[in-house]
Amino acid sequence: QVHLVDSGGGLVQAGGSLRLSCVASGSISSINIITWYRQTPGAQRELVAGITHSGSTNYADFVKGRFTISRDKAENTVYLQMNDLQPADTAVYSCNFIGGGFRAWGQGTQVTVSS
């Protein structure tokens, strides 16, 4: 099994920054991908950014140039640095792990951006 704990959300003014963390534990396979998603009430979950075990990244168009995903392999932690946050970024952000036949979700962390 794989267990994820995500954290780092909060309330920030437009233009501000937050850094989310996703800590993985358990059966972490050497080949995996960790992805951040976000969801607002009544809307579908949408992909924000992902990173593979080798460091390859992908981003949703709406965060390119503002968000950066990175990982600390030694700590089994993936970070999402979010800069220039806007009210439209308000959502619950959750991380997802896929690898070694396992799939897991973090519990979610609320990000609220005030105008």
C-alpha cells in the first residue's frame, strides 16, 4: 500500500504564493508518477501538474509559468510551488500516486485566494 499526506494549503491574497507538499510512504516503487489535481464544488477534478520518478514534468496550461512541481526522492516528497495565485485557483488540491500497481490519493488541502 501507499499512503499520501498532502499539506500546505491556506488563505492567500491574489498575487501571493503557497507551497504544497505531498509526502508518500509505504510501497513506493522505483517507477512512479505523482500528480497534483484540484477540484471546486460542482466541478470536475482537473490535473494541475505531474512529475515522474525520473523528474519529467507536465503542467496544465492554466498554471504554466506560475506553478512549479518538484520532488525530493530521499524524502519521498513532491512539492507544488504556486506563485501569482489568483481567485480562480481557489480549490481543494490533492496529490495522486501511481506506481508498482498501487494508486493512492492524499486527503486534500484547501487553497483559498482572495481578491
